[in-house]
Amino acid sequence: MELADKIENGGLNGGLNSGLKSLFDTIKDNPGIKAKDASILLDNRAISTIEKQIKELSNKGLIERRGSKKAGGYYAVKNEE
């Protein structure tokens, strides 16, 4: 399945999930970003909200964390298909 299809079929477009799409786009455009920096880029969205959304995107297989807890960050998963 193409990455764009995962986003469409996973319900990231429109409605209540527009926050997920904006976070995914932020991570895709800023590889290695930390949750705190994503919060700032997304108009100071609450860190707790960012963390919940990161967990959901990670569970869907759209993003992954790389590196240590202190120095690592989030990356969009490359489409291998």
C-alpha cells in the first residue's frame, strides 16, 4: 500500500483527524523533529496532544522514532513498496 493510501484509508484527511495530518506533514517536512519542536511549529499545540497523536501515527506505521530518548527524533516512514 502506498503511503498516500495509508493516509487516505487510515482516516487522516478531514474531520477530527486533521490534527494528525498536520502533525504527519510537519514530521515529513522536518525529519528528526522532536515533539517539543513539533508543538511550536503547530501553534503551541499541547505536548500531551502531540504525544497522543505521535503514538497514533506510530501505531499506523506512518512514523518512527530514531535515536536516543535525548537526541533522537521522529521520521516519516519511507514507502518500501
